[in-house]
Amino acid sequence: MISIVDDDDAVREALVTLTRSLGYNSAGFASAEEFLASADFETFSCAITDIHMPGMSGFELQERLRQLNGSFPVIMITALSEPDLERKAISGGAISLLRKPVDVGMLVASIEKALRD
């Protein structure tokens, strides 16, 4: 199961629809806090999360997931083009940092890597 964590309803719904169309089970969450509080939390094997969200950021979620399960794969997405974001995401353990609009091929490659490792 893949979690999609993004405060933008349209982006979240589009990514849930896309991942399902690719054959993955997925569920969307409007915030990191909502994802972490999910009754199904233990069933997720990968998270795709926006970086900039109200409340807990994607980086904070990444750190929390690392504390809970050191090997929990995270794919980060952002609409911003700040120069240090990719370095920060990867050094924090993210599989990849994808820019919005998300390239489907890069997303599929990232998901396959996350689920393989």
C-alpha cells in the first residue's frame, strides 16, 4: 500500500488515481499528521509526500518515519525549485525528489525502487 500525503486536494487525488491505475493500492492523506494517525498505518510500504505542507512538513514526516521504521521508503515531491531541496531530501533518506508536475516515468521508477529495496 502506498500513502500519498499532500495538502493540495487536486494533486493528492491525481496521484492516488495515477498510482491505482498503475496497479498499486494507495490512499491519500491531507497531512502528515493524518497519515501517521491512520488506523491502517502499519499496512503502508511506501510514502509519497509533498515537502511544504501546513503543520508537519514532508521533511519532518520523513524523519518521523525513519524513527518509527528506519527503512520506510519515502518519495518526496515539490513545486518549488530551491537549490538545496534535493540534497536535503536524499541525505535524509528519500528515494528521490520529484518536481511537480510529476513525471510519470520517474514516479514509476521511484516507486519500483522503493518497493524493491
